[in-house]
Amino acid sequence: MFNYKIEENGQILYKDLSDQCIQNARNAGFDCIFALGGDSTQKSARDFYVRGLNMIGVPKTIDNDVACTDITFGYNTAVSVATDALDRLHSTAETHNRIMVLEVMGRYAGWIALESAIAGGADIALIPEIPYNIQGAAEAIKSRQKVGKNFAIVVVAEGAFPNDGEVTVKNVREGGQGVINTQLGGVGEKVAKDLEALTGLIARNTTLGYMQRGGTPTSYDRVLSTKYGAMAMELALNEKFGVLTVIKDGKLDYVTLEDVVGENKEIGAVAGNTPESNIRKVTMDHDLVKTAKNIGIYLGE
């Protein structure tokens, strides 16, 4: 609503219609609006709260990158789908002596790629937080060949990029207008092509795409979303607004939306991977990183 696409006099324009949105909500008699979504959604929730709407955020995104909480609902389901895909790709990789690359979602955070790589027995995981060395990845595969393993499983987050390059952009929608208009995609194909040239093994890419985002949720996500929803209603009944339900150290809690957006305070500013953003990314001291390294998964360094 802060940069909304409209048609006016035959022209496509982008306008701030947040005031109209707020008035519509008040006219409809809303006491509180629950904002279910990721970092961009919670940024808008914070902005509407500053403008006078009672808002409560609930962290929902498969990318698992909302600040101030340990986990978002939708993430566990996405990891489960990616893990199932890796299990299926193993058969072809091993029987046909191929490198099978799986491109998963994750614009700026590599949680899905990293956790599914561990769960699915991948050999390489490339994530946005670690600019990857493609030569190093090729050497990791060659090391496997020396011990008779003429295949490899590689998981690549869509936002992963080489240490001498940039993210792979599939399309820039609306001529760069609007919010989140850069469509990532294609890094899996690039990695497969590069690894095939460097190793001599046939490499094939599978892009999981929107298969990660829908379908039947895991029981974990069903319970998690219910816990978040119940907590959000409790907060609303106690008139505790301008907050986000979170889980910290395994316990339900809440934080202010101001804490969630961090330094990205400008009303209507585009959320994303900017210096002002407060996205939860994979850190090098995280248990998942340590585990991946301990079991021999190459992380692109």
C-alpha cells in the first residue's frame, strides 16, 4: 500500500495509498490487524502501526529470515519438500554418475539450502552468506571421485553467488518499479554448467521453485502456526499492539515491531537486503554450519 500499482489516465503509476488503506480499515471497524508474513510484511506492519493502526505480526515465511525469532512457520515444510527432492535425486546421481544440483529458495538467507543439505545427504551447499568458490566445489567433487564416488549432490540457494560475481537475476519486473521487483533464479543452471566443465561429470539442475511454498504442511508447522496464532490473539485481547510473536530459546514471547525492522525506519522504504534491513541470516557460528562442516559438506569457502 505504500507503493501501490494503479492505472491513471491510461498510465501505470505507483502511489502511496496507505492513508486510504488505514481509513478503510477504520471504516470496517477493525480493532486489530494480524500481519502474517516475512520481513517485508512485518516492515509494513510496523509502518501501519506508526500511522495509527493496531497491528500484531506473526512470522510466516519459508525463508526463515524474520529477525528476533528462532523460526518462522512454513520453513519446516519447505525443508521437508527440499529433503524429499534430494532423496529422489540421489537415485539418478548414483546410478548415472552425475552431479545433481537442486536450486531452492532463499534470496538473502540460506536456511533452506543448509538444513535440507544436511537432512538430504548433500555433498555441497551454497548459500548467500558465503560467496562460493566454484573451483573449490569442483575439487570437493574430484576428491569424492578419488575414492570411487563418481557422483555428487549439490544444493544451491537462489541467492547464492560466486566470490568473483553477483547474484543471478532472472528478471526485473515492472521495470524496477514496486516492491521486491528483482526475480532471482538461474544460479542452479550456472553452477551445474560450471561444475560439468570443471569435473567432466555430467551435471543436471532441478529448480524446485514454488513446490516448496504450498501443499500439505508438516505437523511441526501446524503446531507452530497454532502456537503463534494463539499468542497473537492473547496479545490482542490484552491490547498489546505493535509487536511480533516470536519463539526464543524454545519459548513463546513477543518483541516490538521496531526491534524487528531494526534501522529500516523510513515509512514505506523497500525492505530487503540493505544495510538498514534486519534480516536473520545464517551466521558462521551457527550449529547448522558447524554440523555441515563436521559431516563433510563443502560450503563454498
